[in-house]
Amino acid sequence: MKNTFLACYLAGGIIGIVPLTYISLPQPVHELQTASTPTESVTVSHADYDLSDIKLQSINGLTLYDDKITVERMLGEPVRVTHDDYFTELETYEYPDLDVVFSEGIMEEIKVSGSADTIWIDDQEIPVSIEALIKALGEPNYKAEDGIVYESKENVLKLFINYDNGTLESIAYYHISSV
């Protein structure tokens, strides 16, 4: 009985994985027939769409999975380390135009000042301005009362905008689960 259960469990796992693997394989480009000219065909490819190469995997070379040692190795010693008065588990490594926030040693957020010259998002250097960031990132996923938000899988990039004077105050990069 135990061996039968194990065999069924393993077979189900293998059979369950194979269709997912097959589905994720690249699919061929299909030829579409147009109503006006049935003999002509139109090729549709990903190049026809404005797809951004930016996946929000890193900011200024840091990922949300980096630890304090990695941050210090990449950026050097912080100018200052501060602790939150109310949330005592929060510790902020302060660098010029960049703060890295840790909660109990785990990275929570990366904040880039709106006064920074540039920001590296993934492998692209982008000027820190509302216009340049929107041009690089495309249409935001949604607009909030204090800025605009981009999401990619589990990562979030929020541009905090002062709508009264139209300035970019800061850029926050954090994990969606921390919202």
C-alpha cells in the first residue's frame, strides 16, 4: 500500500510537471488571415509590441535579496546607520542619494532620492526625472495619491511625486509582500 501510494505520488508529480514545461516552451509565430485579403497573411511577433526590457530585478546593482554584507561590499560603508524610533527592528543604511532599509537583517526597501542624477534599474541607467522614468518604464500599473506604481512579479517600484509642484521626491523599490 505504501509503495503504491509513493508510485502514484511520483507519477502524478512527473505527469503534472511535463505539461507545464511544454506550455512554457516558445510557441511558433502564427500566420493570421485578414478578412479583406484572404490570400495574404500577416506575421505577428513580439517586436510589434512595446515591451520593456526592464523587469525590476535590481536597483543600483542591489536586489531585494541582498544582505548587509553584500550591500557594504557593493556600496562601501554607509555614511550613517539609523534605527527607527517606532519600528525598532528597522535599520537604515544611509548613502548619498540612497537609503537601504533592513528589517531584522533582511532587506525591506531601497529608496533613491529624487535629487539623484541617475538610477540603475536592472542594467539600464536612467536619469532621475518623472519624464525619463516613464519613458523607460512605460505606462504605470496604477496611480496612487502620492505617486505612480510599477509592478513586476514580486517587485514594486514607486515614484513618489509631489503633485503640488510636479517634482519627483523619491523612488522606492520593495517587495510586494511588504505592502
